[in-house]
Amino acid sequence: MTLLTTHLPASETIAARAIAVDKFYGKGETEVRALNGIDVEFQQGRFTAIMGPSGSGKSTLMHCLAGLDRITNGSIVIGGTDLTSLSERQLTLLRRDRIGFVFQAYNLVPTLSALENITLPMDLAGVDPDPVWLDTVISTVGLADRLEHRPGELSGGQQQRVAVARALASRPELIFADEPTGNLDSTSGAEMLDFMRRAVREMDQTIVMVTHDPVAASYSDRVVFLADGRIVDDLADPTPDKVLDAMKRLGD
Amino acid sequence: MLRLTFRNLGANKARFAMTTFAVVLGVGFVVASFVLSDGLRSSFGDLSDEITAGTDLQVRPVSEFGEPVPLDETLVDEIAAIDGIRLAVGFVEGDESAMQPVKSDGTTINSVGPPQLTFSWVDDEGLGAFALIEGSAPDETAEFSMDVDAATSNGFVVGSTYDLITPIGVVEDATLTGTTRFGSANDTLGAVLMHVSLDEAQRLFGVPGTVDEIAIRLDTDTDAAAVVAEISQVIPTYGVEIVDQATLNAEQKADFNQGVDIVGNVLLGFAIVSLFVSIFIIYNTFSIILGQRVREMGLLRALGADTRQIRRTVLGEALAVGLIASLIGLLAGVGIAQGLIALFDALGASLPDSPIIVSLRTIVLALTLGIGVTLVSALAPARAAASVAPMAALRDGATLGHQSSRRRLVVGSTLLSIGIAVGGFGLISPPSSTLNVVLVLGFAAAAVFLGVTLVSPVIAEPVSRGLGWPVAKGMGTAGRLARENASRNPRRTATTGAALMIGLSLVSTVLIVGESVKSRLGELLESSVQADYLIIDDSDAGVTPKLAADLADTGQFAAVTGFRYDEVRLAGFVTDMIAADLSSMGLLLSLDLQSGTLPAADVTDVIVLHTDKAEDMGVGVGDTVTVEFASGDAAFLKVAATYDDDTILDSPIVPVQVFDDAGAAAVDQWVAASLADGVSAAAAQPLIDQIQQRYPQVSIDSAAEFQERFEASIDSALTVVNALLALAIVIALIGIANTLALSVHERTRELGLLRAVGMTRRQVRRMVRWEAALVALFGALLGVAVGLLFGWGVVSALPADFAGSLNVPFLRITLLVAVAAAAGLVAAWLPARRAGRLNVLDAISHT
């Protein structure tokens, strides 16, 4: 348990916060309440997993937190900025400058090399990457010899590692990962999750990951469970067994 | 499977709409060309029936070559005296624009528009085809009448006086005695039709005592054959013929139809170029749309559809698109024809009211062309789609199989070689008929275009990378991605660019040929003209020799000569011949004599030949050659000198007396004059102004001014051709927009990803637009390269005195390429906007 205490940051800074968030689709009889009064905080320097069955609203929550989707009521605050007050352009710049993304698949621009993909958000912003940090990220991902390759020349696991490197490269306040291991075999998936955990513990990054895989969730520091658009459970220091138990309780 | 065809069309409406539009434009112009010419042919047919109805027989001069020599006036009375002839009238007709009335504001009627024609008045509507509407017929010296529409639109008032510009100089204060109508409705196509009395016509046009033709009306119940036999007794045996009404009518119709055919065929030519361009667009659309449906094809195959069924589904889609496009094109064509008539009206050439004739031939041709073009374009994509393996249904990211690049390269370079060979052959030894020349060169051009298109994917990637380098450097990530996107699919870039290549190659060919002709003229003027003044008759009717004589009489000039042109037969071959004052030639033009000397003024039985003509004839200085004239006269002339082929004159030259003796051309086409020693240009200016005032129809230029004016006239001709070719370029730009829209659709997920990681809408739009600009630039450069090849071929094939060496107008062509790239930017505006507006979440999850 010494490990646990060492990686916890001294003060619990909040990286992202959802306050009384509703997200409704449609109107009247066909209205769907995707998120229904969500209150949740994500600590800086932690690896948090969001779990829940299909249709529970876990992806919607992530999209709203990341400024990819708008909410109906409530507010979302990323590092002091209220997203609900931002314009479309401001949201784009927020994503570019302060948030990192890892999607389930199709993470990379096929016409750009691995290195160009990694530096893409900074290139879009027109800023030079911090060379020391970039080297650290690249060597940690273990892709130093494949930087000039195009995505088509990389394996699925390598592609996802490039995606994580991209998410890390601009040192964002927060990284969102949407089923990042969903398309990988178990070995590549384990490598990937291990890498993400190291990014949080050794590089002091903040990751919020949506997953439906209990093993994947067990790599995180905390698991938030959603069902029917509400938060129904919150589990610290998960193991695969603890996660499975919690899922069983949900099913009851 | 038929149901599937229609479902697919429905699902891809927007994309097929673009394709349809390309075919509609092409088919529309084909239809317009036929509707317009059919309609005009019909109304001109009626018109010529009307014009010739009152004339039973016509006696007129004929000649194998050159201008026929007019008939002696006394023939009219002799013919009129023949039994069975009720009326015989002699006519004189002036050349186009020979007489130009000056409006009350001091200007002339625009001479670039429809012609201004002057006839001698005949007081008989049947023979003359004109009737008085107001006032009286012109009878005296300095009297004229005008057709009612021309008079009204140009503000001529009956009873007022106007100046007339004529070959003999300005006739001041001529009275407009009346207005007339031509036929029943005065359908003049905007021409200005004027009359003067027969005597006045003979005076103005320099043909005293002669008539151009004699129109005859017979008594009723007369045996025409007997009358013709009688007339034959009266007329000279050589150079005169008798024709009947049917022949006249047929000739008149053929004459009208020739003009109609030119307009119709030019329109048709551009329509066919447009249709050819749309092949590339249709091919691209089908390739891309089918590429996006590979999994669907795989599924169909997995469920048991065989390759033939898949192919049929795709070709069914093409058939439906072609059919719909052709039907819309048919309607659009009728509209375009009406629009063109309105355009002609606006330009001052009001066409006669024509019926809208959509003949069965037009419909069949429209459908055949429209459907044919669409089907042919869809053939290769259909075959590729049919060869999709059932397993493709299960694989993510499966793509359409393509012909191997090797095969494309082999087929492409073969086509290219065939095109160049056929084109070279067609240019070196052109077929006799214009139609065959057009067909051979058209085939060669099409083969070159297809060949280049097939070969160009090989260079599309490196070239668009190279072109994109500054964009990638200057435009940040959006620029870099634009460059990557333009080079990521070389085949698509090549085909899309190829559509633009066609229009641009034709435009640059025209520019290159024009420039070469211009620079050749510049060289010739510089090397062979010493005259201080070139006086050119702009009306083409020629100007009286009195002008040159007037100049010479002032004593201010060291040398003056007029140049007359006529057709003669020299050593058995019909050729142009020039008559001029050979003795003063040395001070005006340097002929670069190769042998002999120019004769003195009093030697009149000589001829000066250019060297290759002399070589062809096997004659040299001192030999005698025979020249036959249209009048039937022959002259035996001694070769006095030979001159270099590489000069501004390109025909045999004889002293003026030779023409006068043989009754050949009596007016000057242009006059050259050099100032006497000690007379400055400033001192001569009042004199020049005076001549200009007396003969307003001429332009008096220095060699440099003449060159400028000539270049301007070439430029305006080029502008017209290029404006028509712009249609092909517009269609190609639609193709670029279409391809970009399809690419944007295909790359939806990628765009979603880019937006998610922080690409702004503006950056997305910029990326798409610059990709389009790069594709357009690639096509434009291909076009210029092909244009250089074509231009080189045409210039080499042209006679050396017309276009010498290849001259490329670099500035204009650079401008053209820049405009094409900019047009690509603009064309991609809509797809770029759509790409910018994609919903990020939908885009990411797009499959």
C-alpha cells in the first residue's frame, strides 16, 4: 500500500468537475435523458475510469466533459473554465490546447507520420513542442524507431500508443480516453494500459477513461459507475474482482 | 437488383446531381447547336424563297478564279428586247462596307457588327426584293435609301442629309430619300441595307458602264428554254452564264446555310469538348462512390450476387443518370438556343424569328450522347466494383481494386504515341476537307488527353508534393495536410486535374499560336518595311487609286504605291497576285532580292516572283511566264527579279498597268508611303490628317502602329475562342468541387478527429480549399504542357510566313495557371464549408 500513498498528489486539485449536469436528447414523449443530474469531480494527477452498461451515458459524459458535446443544464468546469459559456471556436481551442484525446479507433491522420501525428495539436496551434518533454514521451511510448512511419505501417497497438503520445505531448490538463483498448488484443491492451498508468504516476498526468472492460478499469485509481444517466457507484483502488462485484451489484 | 439501382441513386442524390450537371451542360450545348441551326435554316429557307420568287432568269458573269468581270451595261437593253421577256434589269452591288453612312453625331455604324451593303435600286419588288416604305427611291447623285430598321435604330431621318464614306472618298451631304423593307418582314439579321441609283452605284464603286448581274422576268406562258437560247445568242460566249430561279434559290439557301453551319458547328465543337471533359468527372464520381460502397458490394457478393449482377447494378445507375441528364439537357438546350438568340439580339444581329425545331435527330443524338458518355465513363468503375471479393464485406478499410499501374502506363503511353503520330500526320499532310482535318486532329487530341490522363498518376504524387511545398511551408498544418491530401490519391488527383487540363491545353494552344503569329508579323514588319506610313482599308472593299495619286501629287513623298490583289492563273495554278509600283518598291519594302533588279516605272511586261514559286515553276530572271486573268485575258511577262520568301509579301508582283490592261482589280487594298528627304513627320501631319478626313475608312499607321492594331485584332479573336473554351473549364471546376465534396465525405472520420484534437473550422476550410487549388494547379500545368505540344505542332505546320518559330506568351500562360489555381480555391468553397460544419461527434463515429 506504500505505492498508493506515494503517487497521490499532496493536494487534491480538481481537474474537471460536472455540476448538476443534465443532457437530454429529443423533446416531449421521445425525450431521452442521457445524463440526469450528474455531480462528479476528477482529481488532477489521477487515472479515473468511467464504467457502465451500454446506454448508461458514460460516453456522453465524457464527450460533454471534453467539450465535444453541449449539455442541457448544469455546468462543466475544466481547470476553472466554465465550458457552458464558451463559443464553438473557444471550445475547439480548449480541446487543442488543454485536453488530450485517445479514441477507440481511427486515432491518427493517415497522411501524417507518427511524429507529425504526435505533434499535430501543437502544430495546429502554431507552437513548438517542448523538445525535452517530447523526447520523454516518445521514449516512454517506445516508438523512437518508428517515428517516420505512417499509421498504415504500424500495428494496432503501436497506433494506439502513438495516439496516447499525441495526447500527452502538449502536456494537457486532462486526457480523455474512449475505450482505448477496445480494438486491441489482450497483450497490446495490457501494454497500453500499463503505459497510461505510468503516464499518470510517473509523469503526473490526469486521465479519464471510458471502458466496459473490468480488467482495463482495474488499472485506474478510481472507477465511477453510471447507469441510466446517473452516478450509481464510486470505487477507489479497484481490482478486477472489486469491479466485477460492483457490476454485479448494479445488475441486481 | 433494379430496386437496388434506384435505392443507390436516391441515397447519393447530391453527388449524382453534380455529375448530372456536367452531362446536362454538354448535352445542352449539343441540342442548342442543332435547335438553333435547324430553326435558322428553316427561316432562311423561307427568306430565300421570297427573295428569288420574282426572278425567272438571271444573267451573270462567271470565272474559274478571281473576281468575275462585270457585264457590259448595253447587254441589259439587248436582252430586254428579246421576245418573251417582260423586264430585264441590271444590278450593281457594292462590296461589304464599301459605302458607310455617317450618323448625325459624326460616327459611323459599328463596322465590326453585321455588314453594311449597298445595291443599285430597282423599281420592281419582284426583281429587287425591296419595297419602299417611306419617301422616294434614290435617283440622283448623292441620294440614298436605307432599310427601315437600320434607319430607325441609327437615327437616320428621311429628307435629311448625311455624309457617305465611299471608295472614291467622302460624298458630302447625300440625301436620305426613303426607307425600304427587305422581303415581307425586313429580316436583315441586323445588316444595314442601302440603295443608290444605278448610275450612282457605278460611280461610287468604280464600275462605269457595267452591271454585276441582270435579273429577268418572263412574260406569262413563255417557253423559258427558247428565251434562254435567244439570250445565249446575245451574251459573250466566255465568262457569262444564265441561271434559272430554282438554281438561284438553291444557291441563296446554300449561302445562308453556310453561315448557319459555321455557327452551328462551332457551337457543336465546344459542346463535344465539354462532353469529353464530363467523362472524367463521371468516371471520378463513380469511382469514389463505389469505393465507399465496397463493403456493400462484398456483402452482396457474399449473399450470392454474381459479378455480372453487380456490374449491371452499377451500369444501371449510370444509365439512369445518363437518361435523366440527357432529358434535362434536351430542355436546357432549347433554353440555351433561346438565350443565344437573345445574345445575338443584344449584340445587334437580330436573327429572324425562328421556329423552335426539336427534330427526332436532335432527340436521338442528345440521348445517345448523354447516355453513351455516362455509360462509357462508368464502365471501368463498374468492372472494378464487380471484382470485389465477398471477403471485402468483412474487412474494414477494403478498397476497390484497380487496373495495375503498369497496364495503365502501357495503355496510356500507347494512346499518347498514337495521338501524337496521328496529330503529326494530320498537321504535316492535312486531309483535303475541313471536316476530315477536324476529325483527325480531334481524334489525335482525344488520344493525347486520354493517354496523359492514364500516365499522369505516376507523376501526380511527386508533382503535387512539389507544388504543395510552399503551401505546406506557408499555411501551417492546414497547408501541410492540404498537400498530403492532394498527393495521397494520385489517381484521383490525376483524373480530376485531367478534366481541367483539357480546357487549359486548348486555351494555351490558342494563345501560343496567336503569339507566334504576332511575333512573326513583328519580325516581318521590322525586317521588311521601310515605309513611314501604311494606309490600310479597313472595309476590305478597297480604296480608289486616287488616294495614292493624291499623296504622290503633294510632292512630300519620296515613294508611294498602292497594292492591289487579285486571283490569277500562273503556269496552270490559281494564285494570288499583287499589282504595285515596282519602281518605288525599294524605298518602301525590302524584298531582299535574290536575283535580278526591280524594273523601272515604264517597264510594264515584267513580273517579280518569290524564290520558291520561281523554283516550283523552274524559271529564272529573263524567262517569260504566262498569266491568265479572270477576264480571260492573258499576259506574257518576263521575270525581272526573284525575292526572298521570308518577307511581308508572299505573292508574285506585277506593275499596275498589267492589272489595268487585263481588267483585274482596280482598287488598292493598302498603300505604302515614305516621306521625301527633309520632310519631317510633324511637317507631313497636316497632309496625313487631310487624307484621313477625305478617306475615313482607312487607317494610317506607322509600321509600329500597324503592328499594334494587328496584334489587338488577333487578341480579340483569341478572346472569343477562349470565352467559348471557358465552358470546358467551368465544367472541369465543377468536377473539382465534386471530387472534393466526395473526398470530404470519404474522410469524414479523419475530419472529425482533426476537429476533436483542435483543428478550427477555418483551418479545416483552408485545408480543403488548398487541396483543390493544388489539384487545379496540377491540372493546369498538365494542360500547359499539352498546350505546348499542340502549339508546337500547329506552329510547325503553319506556313513559315504566317507563324515562324514557336513563341510562348509566358506572362499570359502564367496568369492563366494562376487563375486556374485560384478558381480551384473558389470551386472548393462549398465542400470546404461543409467540411468545416461537420458535427465532430457524428464525424468521429461515422462509418
